[in-house]
Amino acid sequence: MNAIDTSKYKAEVEKEIAETPILVYTKGTKEFPRCGFTMRLKDVFTEMNVPFEFQDVLDNPEKRMFLSEYCEWPTLPKVFIKGEFCGGTDIILEMIENGELEPMIADIKQ
């Protein structure tokens, strides 16, 4: 594989994160999740009644690799809330259990 165009992906990812209050880079879309972790996040955010977007990066290995380096997180999904990288499904579930997620998203509820 050729070297990743870091500047291209950095600008693209930072723009996407800035424009979307809850953005999940994942395997699949909201309509067609392609893994159980993606499905679980869809259920969580739907139940919490917050606007969220999924971006399927399964078919873009360069962007997936860039995101892993950018976040220092090797796996998908990668959840960003209000521009901050929060982790994956397991971390979001922990944040719910600890009561940390609700205050973080209170101002973006639908």
C-alpha cells in the first residue's frame, strides 16, 4: 500500500468532526450496520434521542488507517462527540453506566 496522504485525510476528518455533533466512523451505515458494535451504537444513540451520523470507512483502508493513527485507537467504531474522540462502543457503554454521557450530549438532544 502506498503512503497515506495524511494532510488530505486530516483536513477531511477534522471538517467532518467539526460539522457533526456525534459522528461515528464505523463498519456500515445507520441503515445497514455491518457489525454488532455498530448496531449497538445505533441503538444507544437512537434510544437517547440524539442526532448522530455514521460514516462507513470499511471500504476505505487508507482513511481507516489514518483514523487509527489520528485517534491512537486501532478498532472501529470510533466515536466523536462535539469534536472530541471518546473511544469505541465499550467506552460509550461505560460512559452511560458512569453517568458521563448524558451531560455531555444534553445540549444536542432532539
